[in-house]
Amino acid sequence: MKPVKRYVVPSGTGRVVRDVLAHASADPRAVIEGRVFVGRKRVVRDDEPVREGDIVEIAAVLSVEQRAPITVLARTDDLVAVDKPAGIPTIPDHAGAAHALVTLAARALGLDASSLHATSRLDREVSGVVVFALTRDAASRLSGARTRGEYQRNYVAISARAPEPASGVWSESIGRAADPRLRKVGGRDPAPALTRYSDCGRAPRGEAMLSVTPVTGRTHQIRVHAAHAGAPLLGDRAYGAKARIVLESGQVLEPRRIALHALHIVVPAERAGSVLTVVAPVPQELRDLWSALGGDASSWDVSTTCA
């Protein structure tokens, strides 16, 4: 994707967003596609006012690949679960709304994106199950389930090295890092965080396949806890993973995504006492990465049972 273009509103440009777009020779459809921001606020109407000195950001047009159809894994009367690929955000970001999972899922279902409410979010470079509520009651039900610990999530990951001990609980609080986009153990305004993990397999060089279950839901929780434990997830350069891995054969691996996948989710369904259980197949790029590291393919089967 091309970088976001930024403009400072000069004097005499006009008083509304459409004037800025015209001055910048930008596509006026960018507002409809959710690609225009004034500061941190997304523009929803081209007649929104701007002031001299405001920073206006216009994200580039999305590629065909980023608009690819999304796989629907399950649907009930008030919930839908989809398989999120790595490389797109769960909800709209500064690159716009058209490529976000919620938009693509709504298109697959023939619904308006405003009718889908994400009940959990996966980071852009993480894949796996995401459950959307289709009604406010369903969103409230799942929000309550998260609070009560009844929203069950299990992930599979590949870390640069095995954690010690091989299984246990990471319980360090997580707060904001100096970079506002990142988090760290401790950090500013720390909140309690709890992650269960198990080592389910080792590659010859020491990389490990982990089964990970977040009990709480802090931003970047699994990634931060794994890195703090000395086991950063492959591909997660923001939290200490190397950009490239050189094998003994001389082959160079450069993971282009974070080796973390939301494999399995169990949430309360509409009928009291019933649940919706959803599994998202492990993406081929993660299977290929593990194989390239010399890992045993059977570890993927073990990871579903060793949590």
C-alpha cells in the first residue's frame, strides 16, 4: 500500500474537507471509503469543517488483494464468526474502512458494516477467529461473558525460543510504552493481565510452538507477555523478534506477519446454556514457517490439546 498523504490546511483553502480534497487533487470518494482523517478523527462527511493548520491525512486506494472475500466460519441468529487473514485490521484504521475485516465480513454477509459489532479484536498481522455480534443484545451478552471469564479463546504461536518453565501463567501487569502504539510490562497506567501458555513442540534450533490462552484482554497481551518471558513471537519486530532468521543451510526466512493465530473460540450463544464453538484452520504460511524451521508437522495437532 502507498503511504498515507498528509496535508496542512493552508490559509485560503476553504472551510470544509471537500475544499481540502479539491486543493490536494484527491479522490472525493476517499471520504466515503473512510480514508480521510483530520488529526485522529475519521471524516464521515465532506462538509465537515477544517481550520487553518489542521493536519488532513488521506490514505491510498486499496489493492484488489486487500479487498479479498472473507471466509465465514459460523453464523447464528445473532452472531457471526469469520476467519481473519493477517495483514488487515479488525476495524477501520488510518488506512481507511474499505479493507477492514468488519467491512469485508459485512460484504460477505450482504449486511451494512454498522450492523456488525466486533466482540474481540486481532492485531493487523495476527490471523484467526473473530466473532461479530449482529445485535446490541448479543454484543452485551458477549461483553458480559468476557467480564465473567466465559469468553474462551485459544491461540497457537511460534516463538523465537521456548519459555521457561515450559508451561505456566504469565501474570505481569501491562501498561503503555513510550510509543503510544505499543505496550509493555509495567508501563504507564498498568492493568492486570493473565495469560496461560504451554510449550507444545520444539524446532531443532530451539523455536517453540505455543498454545496460549489469554484470560484477560489487554492490548497486545500475548505478544507483550511472550516477549517479556524471553520468547518473542516470530515476525513480531515491535516486541523484539529478529527481522530475519538464517538457517544452517543458509536459507533466510523473513516472516512477514506475526506468528500468532486465534485458533479456537467458545462463546455463549443466544439460547441460555448453549455455546458457539468455532475453529479457524492454521494458515498455510504458518505451517510453512514451522516446516522451514524443521518443526514436526504433528506439533499442530498437539497444540490443539496441550493448552
